Amino acid sequence: MGSETATIPQQRASLFSAVPAWCWMACGVYAALLIVGVRLLADSDSYWQIAVGRWILDHRALPTVDIYSFTKAGEPWLSSSWLSQVLFAKAYDLAGWAGPAALAAACIAAAVALLTDILSRRMPALHASLVALVALMLACGHLLARPHVLVLPVMILWTYSLMSASERREAPSFWLLPLIALWANLHGGFLFGLVLLGAFALDALWNAAPEQRLPLALRWTAFGIGALVACCVTPYGWGSILASLKILSLGELLRLIAEWMPADFGRIGPLELALLGLIGGALYCGVRLPPPRIALVLGLLHMVLSHTRNIEVFALLLPLVVLTPMAAQFGWRGAAAVRLQAVPMALLVAGLCASTVAVAARQDIAPPAAQSPVAAVDALKAHGVKRVLNDLPFGGYLIWRQVPVFVDGRAELYGEKFEMNYYRALQLKDVDGFLGLLKTYDIDAVMLEPATPAVQVLDRLGGWRRIYADGDAVVHVRTGSELANPGVLK
């Protein structure tokens, strides 16, 4: 009996030793993100993304004009992330706010697992897992329950497939095209997928023998045309590409939107530490890369330095870009393949499902109060206001509460000129412009963050009265006989 019982721990250990590293990474990352699920909801854009998804489900149609603001009502607007919005909406209907958090966590975990699996083919599994964890930690600041996280596994699979074809000196299989079509329906960043295609095409030509380059170039060109066509396989067709390009043409405005701002090295942060570590390691180890891969590394670096929202692209794709040259240079060997066993996999999946249900049942995952000014909007509704001049961070929640907004996170709808005038007005860089907004748009209530300079003007402006204030929002409304006259400062 004793000898039999002594073997039980060994049997359990043997059972779970059959679980590959990527599976452990997927389960661990998902569980960790679910525990901190509130962090995934720390962006007010999640509100309007889900609201759009619910509208699509309710109407069985896709929006083609703005239906949420009173400043751009009826103007053309395409929802380039419509499929992600539908998925988030369905997840919310199933499990409340735990649903979108779990969906985002699952896609992030899948991306980390994919990265771990790919790296494990060229280096020991432990090293691959550590690299993937570092990439996750570097990207965590922009990992939110928004459409861009749903495409992370697609982006990694697309990049790896292109890279593999390039290294085989072949063109990618046309069976890969549905992947870019899926990307185009999930998020407007699919244009980056086309950029990657061009970069790896050049890499393939660099690797090929001179006599192979012309036929190889023709095959990659044919695949590129196919990929461009696949990007149009959306309900909006060619409009999806035009909508995505419109976001990139916002000019000066991109420097004012937090996630589109360039990297700031005024104080030491994760990105600076990562870059210093990479530079130091490359200098010490004498890393050598072929010119096309150097260009790719510099391109990823430019993207993250230009717009901090690209941090996850840089973190997740850089290891793939340098993997093969570094493995060849340093003689790395991949880990022995571990065959995934059904029993431990089923146990892990069952455990994660049970924990997800338990988290959803507790109903303690919700967007933070700073993104959910419940009492402030209640005060607005109690006064029956119709035209609210809102601070940008409140746009998503106002849409959620079915209050027409002045502006929200859809910068491509409002455009550079409109939002720059709005920014200068609220920051009192143009006081006359602020007073002009109140009059031109017949504003009858203003809802701003306490630190917004325009709050001080409204506190002293004739015809306006503060009706609500807390640490997150301040609400002013017009008063009786002075509605038509912004007046002078008290």
C-alpha cells in the first residue's frame, strides 16, 4: 500500500510535465489578468466600443453615419473595428463587465502563448518563457479591453508566417489571406500587416540567390495583391482602408491624444529601461543582423518612439524579428517538443473556466470610477439637459448612458481642426473660442474634469451655475433668463 501511494505524486508530476511551456504561459497569463481585470477596463473607450457592438446586434446592420454626437450627427462614420465591438458586446451580455475583461485576457494570453511557442522552437523553453514574460510586462500599459488586443494573436501568427516564408525563400501561402481579412474586420491596424508583408518580401529577396529574385518578387507581389483584396473583405469594402488611413492623417492632433503621443524620456520608465537593456546586451554580445532585419528593428523602434500606443507591437514582434539571426549566431537549440496531453489540458481548461465563472458571479469587475462618473451624469439627467460640452474622457460613458456627446474617442470622425479648436478652448489657450463653443453649439451643460482650466471660467461666468462636483467631474448648467447670453465674467 505504501509503495502504491508513494507513486501518486510522481504520477501527478508526470501528468503535468506533459504540458508544454506555451500552455502554462497561456493559463498563467490568463489567470493573472483575470485577477486584475479592473485594470483591463481602465479606458472609457471600452464603453462606446461595447455600445456600438450592441447597436450592431440590435439593428443587424453596421453604422455608416454618426449617431452618438450632436456635433457630427449624421456625418459619415465607419466602424472599422465592428467585429471586435460585437464580440465585446456579446461578452458583456453573457457575463457583465467580467465578459469583456475575460475576452481581452484570453486574447492577450493567446498572444503570449503563441510567442512562447515560436521562440521555444529556436531556444530553450525557459528562456522563451522569460522573453515572452518581459514582452508582456513591457506591453501591459496598453493592454486594455479594446479592439486592438483582440488582434494580437492574429498579428503574431501573420508575422511568423511571413517570416517563415521569407526564411524558406518562398512566397507565403494564399491560405494565409483569411488571416489578414480577419484582422481587417477586428481592427483598423490591419494596414500594419501590409507594411509587414512588404518588409518580409524584401527580406526574402535579400536571402534569395540572384537568379531566384525575379520569380520570387513576382510571387510575393501576387500575394501582396491578394492581401490587399483580402483587406477589403469587410462589410465596408474599400472603405475600411480609407477609414484606417483617415486616422493616420490627424496631424497635430495625434500629439495631444495620450496614446498617440511620442515616447517621453523625461523620467525613467519601462520602455527606456528595455531599450537601454537591449542596446547594452547587443553591444556586449556582438549581435549581428542582416540589413533587412536591421530595417525591421529600426522600423519597430520608430513606431514605439513616435506613438506610445505601439508598445505592444514593439514588445511582441521584436523577439520574432531577431530570433532566427540570433539563434544562428549563438547556436541556440530549440526545446524538445512536448506533446500536449488531453487529460492535463482538460483539467487546466476546466480550472480556468471555473475561475472565470466565479469572477463573473462576484460582479466586482467594473470600469474604475474615474471612467464612470455615475453621479455627475445623474445630475445632468435630473436637469434635463440636451447639449453637453464634455471633456474627452467622459465621451465613452456618456454614450453608454445614451447622452449625445460633444466629442468622444472617435478622433477620425471629428477631425484635426475640430478637436484642436476644442482642445485650445478647454485649455483656455483661446478664451473667446471657449465662449464661442458655448454659443455656437447652444450648450446648456458642461461636464469637465476638475483640473480642466475652463472649469474656473465657468465658476465666474454669468449665466452658469455649478450643480455638481467630485474628484472626477464638475458639472455646470445654464441658468434661467441668461440662457441666450454667455455674458461676462462675474
